[in-house]
Amino acid sequence: MKILVTGGNGQLAKCIKIVQNKPSFSTFLFADANELDITNNELIKEYFSRNHFDFIINCAAYTNVDQAEKSPQRAFLVNSEGVKYLAEICKEYKTTLIHISTDYVFDGVKNTPYSEKNNPNPINEYGKSKLTGEQYIQKILENYFIIRTSWLYSQFGNNFYKTILEKSETEKELTITISEIGTPTNANDLAAFIVHIIESESKDYGIYHFSNEGRASWYDFANEILKLSGKLKVIMIKKTDNYPTFAKRPKFSVLSKSLVREKFDIELIDWKKSLFKSINDKNL
């Protein structure tokens, strides 16, 4: 099989590159925005006229939540219109689309994990743009996997994990919010699941929730990062329930993984165990 990964320089794509290096019957092609701008429909058509793919893994996304609130046009161009173009080309070439979405499609008013059956109700422009992208896929395609995930981090790119470690090198005190609850998710675990979907040849198309297990506040996540990396000895971390951000964020966005366990028979890792394993394996 031949698989195209868009957003090829992003953290998730780089994690997929590591996972797919294992013996496999698939060939992966990684394309960044310079090679394939998903917001350029004519470029997509021309690209597919020269290449055939069995799968597209869409890792291309606009993920700056606060900036999306200030300039929603760019977020909707990438997360909605670009996704529509990919869905249309997938339909034309009978290609299966694996699309990465977000817990931010929910409003966060529940206090129990969100399942795929819960109605989305995003409260910021980023979440709205991602939900619109999902809706385009559902309207256009039958053979798709939409994977909603949360609080993604890895050894690559810009993410909370790397930010906390960088700040611990230069600052003596950090103030982190306790007002948002979700699940930190290791992008390496998500990458492994995506490859598992492809290699399982599953036809159980639809929306799935995938994250590590457990729940945490951003304070809990930061505290665990500093503890496991041995930085708690040199930095003070303080809690706040009123950390200012430009965009509203869901207060609770833990995802239920019952469906993904049922359909794919996978073992999900607790977020603390995944973080511990990654740090000790020196993968992060």
C-alpha cells in the first residue's frame, strides 16, 4: 500500500515516520506544506494526477488556538476548506482518509468523558474550524477515519511538554492552570495506533476517540514532567484557576475510548506511564 502523510514536518507526522520504519507492507510518503499545500485545490488535483495513494493521513492543521480567535480565516482555510479538498480527491481516487481532529470540538460542560455519540459544541474558532472539517468529510466520504485526540505532545515541534522543559532551564517559578481537565497524549502512541488501523485493513469507518488513559489538569501535567525529568528540585510550580488566555477553552475534555478498544482491540496506556516510558527511553 502507498500512504501519503500531509503536514509532513509536524510532530505527529515525525512520530509516524519513526513507527513506520518497522518492517511493513506499506510505503509512506511525507509531504510538508511546501510540497503539498492542502489549501490549494488545483495543486492537490495535480499532485494526485501523478500519484496514487491507498491512504491519506492528514496531519496538516492550524493549531494555534489563541491566534485562531484573532484570525479565524486562516484556521478555517486549513482546518475546513483544506480538509474538504482532501475529502473530494479521496472520493475521486477511492482513497481512505485518516483525519486527525480534536477534543476542542466539545464545550467542556460535562464532567464525564465525551463519547463519539455526544454532540459537538465548540466554544472557540479553532474548535469550530476542526468540526467543520469533520462535517465535510462525513458529507463527502464513506471510507474515512476521523480520530479525535487531546493535549498532544512529543519530542518534536512546539508543545506543552517541550515548553515546560525549556522554561525550567531559565525560570525559577511557573504558574500553571488547574481549571482545565483533559488527557495528555503521547503523539508516538497516536502514531502507532494510526499505523495499526492501516495494517489491520479495518473497514469500521467513522469517528473514534484516541488518547492516553487517565485525566489531568495542565498543572498535573507540568508537575509530572518536571518530576520525571528531575527538574522539580530547581523550580517552583504554582497552581492557578484563573490563567488568562485569549480563546475560551473547554473546562473538561476527557475522551471516552470505549469504541476504539471495542473495534480495534488495543491496549491504551495511562498518560503518566507513557510519559515515564518515553523519558526513560530517551525518546523525548
